[in-house]
Amino acid sequence: MQRLTREEVKDLTDREVYIACERIKRDYSIGLLSDKVTPLENTRLLEEELRERGLSTGN
């Protein structure tokens, strides 16, 4: 998995940000991702972006 940048996330739609965040969390929780740091960093970045947009991740 490649680390996302803030600029890349800004270009995504609300739906894309939400789906990416949920998919990373799901894949990480069931052990599909071998890298442990990048998914967590990406999830934090995506969740922060959702909060800035006034949306929630449902957690």
C-alpha cells in the first residue's frame, strides 16, 4: 500500500474518502495488509479529511 498525501485526498469526493477509509479499516482488521504503519497513517488522514468536511466515519 502506498502512503496517501493530503493533496491526493483533497481531490477525492466525499464518497471516495469514506469508502477508502472503511475499506482500509476492514482489510487491516482481517489481516489482508502486510504493512502495519501505512494503513494506519492513511486511515488517520482520511478520517481527518472526513471530519474537516463535516462527515462521520460512523464510529
